Amino acid sequence: MSLVTTPARALAVCSVCAGTRVTAITMTLTDGSVVDFASCHTCEHKSWTQGGAPLDISTVLRKATKTKVAR
């Protein structure tokens, strides 16, 4: 049993199956971009968005890659 409860109206909703068993987090990637990640525990759909616009995984990986500086 969870000690923290969130009202149903405040839960994230999956854009594919409309499920509410969604983990949603906001993070700052290596390049400074603020992005939102959502993962549905019902249908396993995962998505990334930035400013409400969808991002494909290749863009997320590029933004998250640390660039090595030559010495």
C-alpha cells in the first residue's frame, strides 16, 4: 500500500491506452534541454516531449550524449 495518494484528476494519462498507471518525470539532458518522459505501465508505451512537442528517441539520445573535449 502506498503512503502517498494522488487524486485521479491529477494522474498522468497514457496517450495510447488512456491508462493512469503512468510514470512521468521531467529532466534536464546533457545539452541543457528540459524534456518530459512518460512510461505507461499498462501498455508499455514510452514517450519523450519537449515543450509539448514529441521527440523521437534518436533526438533524445543525441541531446543526452556527453561530448568529449580534446586535450
